[in-house]
Amino acid sequence: MSADSVRRFFQDKGQVNDIIEFEESTATVQLAANALGVEPELIAKTMALKLKDRNILLVTKGDARIDNRRYKDYFKTKAKMLNSEEVSAVTGHPIGGVCPFGLNEPLDIYLDLSLKQFEYVYPAAGSKNSAVKVSINQLEELTGGSWVDVCK
């Protein structure tokens, strides 16, 4: 199960982050916000995208949208989402549970500046009914993510 790979990831990094699991689905930003009792912007949305030569993950605040011009200026290509089979193969997580932790293969991770306004956020934790609370500093440290400004 994908949440187990996230749990192992945190253990391997020596982190004590408790994965929060729910009976109900947290597969969308709104469902996750409702389950956690927080505003949607506090959900860290992770998107799996295809560049010309590689796949990447982009983590943004929950209510952010990709700004196509900024994205293309930075990555030199249009934003193209991976399909569900590709997402599962590359990340090991199902759509609705994608997060930048416990991945099947190493991916470059980009953190949108939209996240920096918060002290902590709630990314998914590898399944369609889980989340984990992480500080912004911890998110950057754990993922080795690069900061980008590609959202509106």
C-alpha cells in the first residue's frame, strides 16, 4: 500500500510525522480540507507532470492554479499532466493520494512559492484517504525541492 511507502520514507529520514488516515476520501483538495477541518489553501496539492525529457512533481497550495505563461517560461514547455497509469507507475501513489514522499522512482520536485505564506501544509500521504502535516521548511528539506513561481 502506498501509505506504507510514505510511512517508511518518514522513518528512514528519522522524522516523526504521523500519517492521518480517514474513513472518508481525501482525494480532492476540497475533500481533504473538509476531513481535516482546514481551508483548502492549506492542502499541499501535488501534480505529476511531464516535461520533454523527464517527469516532475509540482507541489502547490491547494487553491493555486498553474499560470501557463510562467510555467512555460520556466520549464520551456507547456504543462502536461501524466495520466493515471503513468502517475501510479512513476510515484507509486494513486491519483488523489499523490505526494512527494515515498516515491517509486526519484523525481525532481518543485515547490511553488504559493506555499511559502504558510507555516505548515497538509499533503496527501500516499493514499486516497490520508494526509500528513508538515512545516514548509520540513517539506523543502525532505523533498530537496526547488522553489519556483509558476502558479496564480
